[in-house]
Amino acid sequence: QVQLQQWGAGLLKPSETLSLTCGVYGGSFSDYYWNWIRQPPGKGLEWIGEINHSGSTKYNPSLKSRVTISVDTSKIQFSLKLRSVTATDTAVYYCARARRGYCSGGFCYSDAFAIWGQGTMVAVSS
Amino acid sequence: SSELTQEPAVSVALGQTVRITCQGDSLRSYYASWYQRKPGQAPVLVMYDKNTRPSGIPDRFSGSSSRDTASLTITGAQAEDEADYYCSSRDSSGDRVLFGGGTKLTVL
């Protein structure tokens, strides 16, 4: 059974860099896309970005200037760095495995985030 | 447009049928995915590819799509279905993933 286990610092000061890592245990690493998603308190889910095993990335335009997602295939894990955090970056951060969205035969199919990490609460406070 | 709109809250009597909707321009191109989130837990995928349920999701959950609206229907809602539900889709360009604002389902 595939499991994602994530870890990283949970309390940051404004202007610091958020750093989280997600380990993948079981299953294929190359057949999926690996994502970071967050949920601020009392708000909805927000997609941060994705990476595949080759290191190809896409980011949410609203965060693109501050985000880097990287992959370490030797350790079968991927990481998130978010620079210059502010209080608005306070959220529960999740890593997730996705069957990436695609189009075929005139139809388009959205990403299916079927496996999620346990979540990490990250608070930004001075 | 790069938004998905959901009704903030919906209620249903135990055992009755409820439909949760998600509206957005991207849904004219993409079938939505749906996620259930209970307090303190990670989201769970309950529907994808218009009407495909992951293993372990009860068959009382079904999905449908028409023009710019996707729907998640629960036929015979149970107390354990009380949760927040989020729809998701790629945006029309395919470059990013969108989530709806979420619908809080209350089972009365």
C-alpha cells in the first residue's frame, strides 16, 4: 500500500523559507505526478505545484515567484520550498500523488489526487 | 475564467439524496474530480473522470457533468458523509489545478 509521509518545520517567522519533504513508500515513482497542496485555516484547498520523476514542474502562478519543488529519485522523495513567507502562508500543507490530468478522444480528465500525506500545519508568526 | 464555484453549504436528511454542484468555464473541457475532507483528516478522493469511484468509496456516490457544471450526488446520505466537499479541475489552459471553494454538507 502506497504511503506518503511528510516532514518539515511547523513554525516560521516572516521572511523565512518554508521547507517540507514528502517521502514515497511503495508503488511506482515514475508513473505519477507529485504535488503540494495547502489549506489555510477556514479556507479552501489551494494547489501549489507539481513535479514528475524527471524534475519537470508546474506551479500555481500566484506562488510561482516564491516556490521551488524538487525531486530526489535516489531517496524517492520530493520537496517544497516557499520563500519569504508571511502570515498568509499559514496553512496545512499536504503532499499528494496524482494521476495527472490529460486530454484524449475529445475529452479532458482532471488530476486525481488519490494518495495524500498526513498534512503539516505550518504557522508563520513573529 | 480560472475559478470553480460551489455552494458554501448544503444539508440533507439522513437517507435522502443530495446533489453538490461545481460551476466553472474549465468544466466545459475537463471532467471534475471530487474530494471529501473531514476535520483533522487529509482529503479523500471520492470521484474522478466524471463518474469513476476509487476503490472503497460507496456506490451511493455518483458524478455527472453538463456544460459548465459538474455534480456529485449522494443517494441515501449517511451520517458519515457529513464533511466538506471540494471539486477540482485543470484550468482551460491545462497549466494549473483549480479547486472550488468547498461545500459543507450537513446530514440532519
